[in-house]
Amino acid sequence: MTQDPELTGGIIAAGEGRRLRRAGWTVAKPLVPIAGVPLIELVVRNFVVAGIRSLTVILNEQGRDCADRIRRTFPELAFQFIVKKTASSLESFVSVVRHAAASGPMLISTVDAFCLPGDFVRFVDAARSRPSDAVVLGVTPMVADEKPLWVALDDEGRALAIGEPAGRLVTAGLYLVPDSLRRSSPPELGRLRDYLIWLHEQGQIIFGEIIDRVVDVDRAEDIVLAEALAQPAGPRDVHQETVP
């Protein structure tokens, strides 16, 4: 288990969840349940298992009620909540990494990145072993995203390319951000994926750590896939989209 008081956490939960709403879900996206447990609670549980006790969470106005609920559920944790409507995933990301008062590296998860606690902890431990000035991305061969961001790694796990038309690994919604990058100003870009591509082009050291099973919960079928993964013994045959 990771026990590092210098590592703080952040959760990006400000998205509107439009595809889930079109599928009939009326609750705010962070409260969409997987096997009866809201997405945001599952993500916070992963941070707890990884030994992270300080979390900054960004929510939109529809998710405002999540703050009180999460505080009641996890009274032992130190939370900072940001409630605002953001124009993009990049704005949410920057808001979280800059808002946290503590210095040092920060582990960020999107609220819809569903993975099992053991896989989350293994990612944290592996990411912490990388150079302190590196960005570390969670990547997965499990393609459960309509618009995946492909990442190619070398034999040492360093990113060779980000944003290619196809590949074997995609980003999984988990990011370890070094302190130096938290205090920098990103260029005017539309999305977080654009920022990651730009960082790589600028020569930023970026590593990827592979998580075999992560579901990006954006659609009704993603909920079914995540619930299969959540079964106690894990699924024997979880559907994966394959890319030639």
C-alpha cells in the first residue's frame, strides 16, 4: 500500500455527462451508480486504499450536492471542493492542480475512470517510482472510449507518441503531475488531450503505466462493462474493442 503524505489527490468531476443523460440517467454524472455505488465514491475509495488523504475535487453546479455527501461518507479525509462550470477538461484539470494548497506531486483521476482498487494502487506505486519531474499517464489496452487518445510507449515505458490515429494503448483518465508542472501556465488549448500532446511535443518527460482494465464510463454500455468488472472475482471475459 502506498503511504506518502506528500502525494495529494484530485478528482475531475465537472463534466455534464450528456451521453448518459441521453440514455436516461437523470442524476449528476458523479452520482451515477456502478453496482449500486456512485462513481465519485468509488474513485475516492481508490485514493483511500492508496493511502492518499487529501483530495481536491471539482464539480459543476449540478453536482454540488456531491460535496456534502462525500464529506459525510469519508469524514477522515481532507477535502477541498471547487464548484464551477468549466469550458473544457483542460480548464478543470488546471483548476484542480492549482487550487490544492500542498506542494508536491499530485495524482489526478477523472470521475468516470473506473478501475479496481488493486489496479489503482499498483498504478500509484509504479508512477511514484518514475523520475520526480515526469508526468505519468495511466494507459490501458481496454478501449472503452468513443474518441480514445492513443499512446505509444518504448520498452522502458516512456511515451514515444501521443495522439496517433491508432495503436495498442489509450489514456485511462489517471495522471501523476509533478509539482513543477502544477505551477506552470499551459497554452490556450481546448482539451486536456491537446495539452498532453503539446507537452510531449515540447519535450516533457512522460511515462505510461499500463492498467489492464479501466472503463471510461460515458455511455450506458460502459456502466454494464464496469459492473462486470466490479464482480467479486472479476469477469472471465470482459468485452474489449479491438483495433487492427
